[in-house]
Amino acid sequence: MAVSNRRDDTCKEMSPARSSRPPTHTLFLALWPDDTVRCRIREHADRWVFPSGSVRYGPPDWHVTLHFLGRVPAERVPDLAVNIDVPREPFELVLDRPTIWPRGLAVVSASTTPRALKSLHARLGEALLGMEQAVETRPYRPHLTLARRAEAAVMPDPPVPVVWPVSGFVLVVSTGRPDHRYEVLREYR
């Protein structure tokens, strides 16, 4: 039996299909603590007792999300970065309510949402909608996540409030790396 060197088209070389989709970034807008506020958060977090198996978030991960944007095409990011520069005024956020949320999320939230924070959240939402970017429809609940898989965590009693003077916000990309989850793309001060 003779063997042919001709390639049979029915047995084409298998190679991974290349995606024709444009690159995307997972983005969110957030309040980002400075070093002084990180120290206050650490004071609060160190008073919790977390069970083994819980996954604690560390200082580089601490933030309060304003709007989660999800996957955004990379080519839209520069336009988005310009158009979210909305008017804002400084305010003080007090994170004073430690809570275990469903699915074992250990958070510290604000018992009172400052008027200026509500206004910033609304203005950003309007700017995003104006760019045809979807926004969350649930009521806004400012919070900072300290750990996940923390169903059995013991909250501090009494809690140490985190007093946070806020003068701006940031645009953040999720890196997908466990050692450096987030990277600030732009600051709005």
C-alpha cells in the first residue's frame, strides 16, 4: 500500500480558534483609601476573628465600589475615562456597621450614606447611562469587603468605625492576579 504525502483536507491540523472579539477590561469605579484610611481599616479588620478557610482581603484590595462596569471593550476605556469626570464635593464616609452578608461576605458598611456620596453615585450613573453603559439597578449600599467564605466570623464588639474623608474616586481595572487584584487606571480628585 502506497502512502501519500498529500495532506487530506478532512484531517486539518487542529489549532485553537482565535477569538475575533476585541480585548476587554473588567472595570469599576470606587472610593480608594489613602494610607491613613488604610490604617483605620486595618484597625477595624484586626478586631474581627476570621475562621480558618476564610479569604481575607488585604490593604491593596480595600475599596468601596461606586459602580461595577463589568467587561468593557478596551477601545471604549479612554472615552469612558473622560466622560465620568463628574462634579463632586468632599464628604466624610463613616463605615461603622460590621456585617456578614449572604454567601459569607464579611463587610463593614455605612449606617448612614452621606448626601454627597448619594449625589456622586447618581451623577456617575447618569454619565454611564449617557454612554450606553449598563448600571446596577439595586439600591446602592456603600460597603468595604474584608473577607469572603467568612460565615462563622466573629464581628468586633464594639466596632471600631472607619472615618474616611473622601475627595474623589478612581477608575479601576481587575487584573485577575491574586497577588495584585486591582490597578487604578485614573484618579478623579
